[in-house]
Amino acid sequence: MPELSHRRRQLVLAICCMSLLIVSLDVTILNVALPAMQTDLHASTSGLQWTIDAYTLVLASLLMLAGSTADRIGRKRVFIAGLVVFSLGSLLCSLAPDLDALIWFRMIQAVGGSMLNPVAMSIITNTFTEPRERARAIGVWGAVVGISMAAGPLIGGLLVDSVGWRSIFWINLPVGLAALLLTLKFIPESRAPKARRADPVGQLMVIALFGSLTYAIIEAPSSGFTAILPFAILALAALAGLLWYEPRRDEPLIDLRFFRSAPFSGATVIAISAFSALGGFLFLSTLYLQNVVGLDALHAGLWMLPMAVPTFLCAPISGRLVGSRGPRISLLIAGTAMTASAVLFAGFEAETSGVSRFIGYALFGIGFGFVNAPITNTAVSGMPRAQAGVAAAVASTSRQLGQTLGVAVVGAVLASGVVASSYKETFVSAARPGWWILVACGLAVLVLGAVTSGVWARRTAERTAERLQSVEVREAAGINA
């Protein structure tokens, strides 16, 4: 990628953030629309789970393929394709005649989405090469999530109440078109110096692992253990296959050598934990506010503001902290705040005070605002720039896998305890185990943040980077490593 002026670099960042905005908006808007979709499409709790997880599951399965493909054939080219497919999928979702069609169209959306975030992060990583400037750019990137959290529920609530749930997908069309036109004009093409070969076997095993695991979790409450056992076995077999097969490839889909770095491994598990908490939090909160408290979609969206505003404000602060002091402080703040929020909600009764609810949302927003920058920065820092797309895709995959598992696990816990004939009366008690699962997620962020950001962890990262760099140099020289 050619050296760009400061103004051009900021424009590239803005365009990449537009792609994150529509992908993030899609999640927050959809959560606000869940009760309306449940009524209109006669969906069960598992049906609502699939409207979210069909998207995040496909996204998680294809992110690493998209990242490596972008490194190979050109990041701008893949980014443009992602914008086109995502916008087309959004249009189809707005026209879905039933729940099954909506789930399939959400999967088309996800195919496009898989080409956006990891590729955009790779573009940012190769545009902002100075570590401190890159950390700040990633902080801005994280702030966009806060913007989507603030705007998504409000826009979604307004659209659902005034036009209907189908209109929530329309917002992606003008933003996607604007991002497409700006990308064509202003983002330069870039690719890795050495193209990586495709890994179809590894890709199939990733799809089998994520798909079978998610299906087993979501369908367990309604189908029973015997029915989901084959899918659980398939998930274990796919995981074992990946661990055996990938290290034996010269250019694997998942480079397991990355995980020799304690900060990288920690960032991966932290991302899964944090986004599991986010997925479960939004799922439970939306159903609670509308189906138990009795708020309409717009007022339920307004209740997301105490979470969204701190996320927006804390993300750039976290980016600066990571750039100047490293990831440790941000991760400790994130883990503490998210744990405290989940503990507060775990003690909720059906009629809880607005003050307690406000504090719980604000704490979660603070925690989530601080967690994004250290995850992303740790994932790409120290890795060879030629593998920036793959490293960023692993971080993005961890996020989406976490959100998928959060909705699947928390939704399954809720479905197993709630009684349809007395939904309001049983919801709070059925949701309480789900909140305690989110407590565990917050504690994981806190503990791993402390363990994987110290001196020992940094040394493992340095050793891993040296090994990867030496292998890259030997491969570039045509020597079989």
C-alpha cells in the first residue's frame, strides 16, 4: 500500500468505520425488533435465536477465509464485494415472507459481512503503521460500536413502532451505497507480498465446528440430549481435525503458531467472553424490557442509551491507553465493569427500580467500551504485516463466535425455564442463570486481562513474532521452513 497523507489516512479510516457501522447497527437494531418479529412471524425463543445466530454463525465461519482471501487477491476488491452482498442481503431480509426465509437471507447478509470487518481492519493496520497512531485509529473503530449501540436501538425502535420491523434493514442500503462509492474512489488496493493458498479442508472443518456446536446448544432445550448428540460429536470431531490437520499445512487457514503468544491467545478468549456477554446481554435485555416491563420498541431502545453512550465515550479513551500504557489497564477496567453489571442484573426482580437498571446498563457500557481496543490491538501487534488479514480475522472470528455462543447459551437457558402460558411470571427466574453466565464471562475478561498482559506474556509474544518473521523471511527466500 502506498504511503498516504494524514488526511487520506483519516478518510480511509472513516470509510472502513462505515462498514463496521452497518454491521453493528444490524445487530442492535435487530435485537430491538425481536418482540415484533416474534409476534408477526409466530417465532419461538429458538426461532429468535436463529435470526441472530444464523448471521453471526456464518460470519464467524467465513471471516478467516475472507481475511486470507483479501490478503491474496486484494483487500479493496474483497471489501467492495462485501458491501454489495451485504446490501443485497439486507434488501432480501426486508422482503422475507416468513421466519425460514428471513434466516436464509440473514445468512446471505453474513456472507457479505464476513468480507467487511476483518478486511477493513486489515486495511487500517496497513494504513496506520505507527503503533501509537494505529492504537488510536482502533480506538476510533471501537467508538463506532458505541455509535451503533446508541443509534441502533433508537432508529430501530422508531422504525418498528412507525413502519414495522422490515424497515430496520433499509438503513443498511444508503450507508452501504455511500461506503461503496467512497471505497471505489479513495481506498487504494493492497495485498500481502506473498499470496496464501486456499485451505478448503480447514474451512469445511471450521464450518462444521461452529455450525454443529451452535445447533446443539440452541436445539437442546426443545429436542433433547439424544437428538443433539450427533451434532455434539461432529463438533468435537471437527475440533480434533483442525488441531491435527492445520499444523501440517504450509499455509493453514488458522495458523496455530499465533496462539504461542499469550497476549494473542488471551485476546482471543477475552473476545469470545466479552462478546458472549454482549450477545446474551442484548438478547435478555430486549425481551425483558418489552415482554416483561411492557415498553414499546422505541422506549426499549431509549433504555440502551445508558449502555451505548459510555461505550462511545470509553472506546477512544481505551485506544489512547493501549497506545501509551498497553492493554492491561483497559482490560482490568472492562472485566470489573462487565462483571459488576451482570451481578446487578442477576439480582433483578420483575419490577426493579429504574436507577438500578440505569447503573447496570452504564456499567456494561463502560466495560464494553474499554474491551475492544486491547483485543484488536493485541491481535495485530507484533504479527508480520503480510499476515495482518489473517490475524485480524482471528480476532473478528472470536468476536462473532462469542456473540453466537452468548445468544445460543443464554437463549437455551431461558427457553428451558420460561413457560409460555405464564411468560411474564417465569421470565425473570428463567433468565437469572443466564445473567450468572454473563458474570462468568466478565470474570474471564478480568482474570485473563491480568494474566496475559504482564512481562511473561509479552516475552511469549516477542518470541512468537520472531519465529513468524523468520519463517516469513525463509519462505520469501524460497527456503522450505
